[in-house]
Amino acid sequence: MKWTLTGALALLLAGCSPALNWRTVPLPEADLTLLLPCKPDQATRSVELAGAPVELAMVGCDADGATFAVSHVALADPAQAGAALTHWRAAVLARLGPQAATSAADTPYTPRGALPLPQSVRVVAQGQRADGSVVTAQAVWFARAAGPQVRLVHAVVYSQKPRPEVAEQFFAGLAQP
């Protein structure tokens, strides 16, 4: 009886543990805070964005069958913000395969503090991972003024099927400190 109660209690407690343990993560270099459902990893790398080399900073993690990531770059030329956002969106969708571009549904996305650019969008697209498995990308791209520069931000949730409630909480957690 004692072992049965202990086992039942263990199962009950395991069922109460949250699959998504949301936490606030500061990104001081981007002047943002975000909510992530897991402890993040961080990385930077040099990439080309709209014909210019930039340092891309990324933070992200995997939880409950989904990948959550936020990337950001500083652009020295604010006039290139729209073109860079368009290029970034196209590059992300291209990695998901040709069906992603045709399945992508864009809606305007301008969070508080973002520049009102037509290229600031929220996208839901279906595609394939490198291993051929099905993936849904729920993503946003936007730009913010950062002194004489513009900071571009991309946030995405990759999962097997759309998870609009999870993506909504993730995107709502992108905020200025």
C-alpha cells in the first residue's frame, strides 16, 4: 500500500510539472527582454544580410517538442532595414523548402517600440526540416531604432504542427525593458 501511494504521488507530481517553464531572459545588447519556456543557449556568428556582413546574435532553446529562438542584428544603415527584413524572411523560408514560401501567410506585426515598416510581419509556414520531417514555423520579423543604428529582430517557434497559443505567449513576451 505504501509503495502504491508513493507511486501515485510521484505520477501526480510529474503530471503537475510544467512542460513549458516560462522565464524572463534579458537581451541587453538588443534592448529587449523575452519570455522563453526553457533555459536558453546563446551564440553569435557572422552572416550576410541584404548584401552586408553583420554579427547575428541568437538565443534559443527546445521545450515540449518545439524550438524557440530569437535572433538579432544591428544595421549601421537604417535605410536598409526594410530590405534586410525581406532578405531575412526569404532566407528562413528557403531553408524550409519550396513549399514554405507558397504556404507562408503574412500578417503585419509591429510590437510596441518597433518601426512601422511594411516588412515587419508575422508568418506561419509549413515546410520540412533537413531530415525531411514536417515542421511549422511561426515567426516574426521587426526593426527597432537603436541610437544611430537599427536593430532587426527575428523570433520563431518551430514545431511539428502549429501551436498558436504557445507562439502568441512567446511573441507577447518580446518587450523593451
